[in-house]
Amino acid sequence: MQIQLNRRGRQAPPPFITGPSTSNQRIESFWSQMRKQSTDYWICLFSAIEETGDYTGDFVDKHISQFCFMGLIQDELDNVLQVWNDHKIRASSVVFQVEGLE
């Protein structure tokens, strides 16, 4: 895409936006909750295994780790997602309505 835009004499917009982040509190809150509820445990566990030398990161280590832990980690992530999706959101004074729907 970049090549096509440059061939036509137009500059492609940057793939990111710089500046203050004033409207991402929800996603930052989600990442914080996820980290506290589940991923901190796994990060600490895998760091400890690596520090003791029991994990070298080779092909066998990676596949054994995936086989042993992937299902457990996925279940925890699914649980965090479900808790997040079920939490109550305060009422908004702004009502959005899609045109054409009754």
C-alpha cells in the first residue's frame, strides 16, 4: 500500500497517532484488571522457571510449555473476558441510536 501511495505522489498516513491519550481509560482499565487477575501469576511463574535454568526456549521447551499451559492460560483469559463483559457500566447521558432501527 505504501508503494502504491508513493507512486501516485501521495504520502501514506502514519500507522500510529502521537499525542496525549485521553480516551483510552477503558482499555487501560481492562489491561490492568487482566494483569492483576491472571497474567501476573503466569509471568512470574515463567520468569522463575527461566531463571532456574529449567527453560531454555528451544523447540522442545516451547512445545512442552504450550502443551502443558496453553489450555490453562486460555481458560483464565476467557474467565477475565467474561467478568469484564459482565460488569455493569454506568448510565450515559448521551443516547446513541442507529438510524433505521426502532
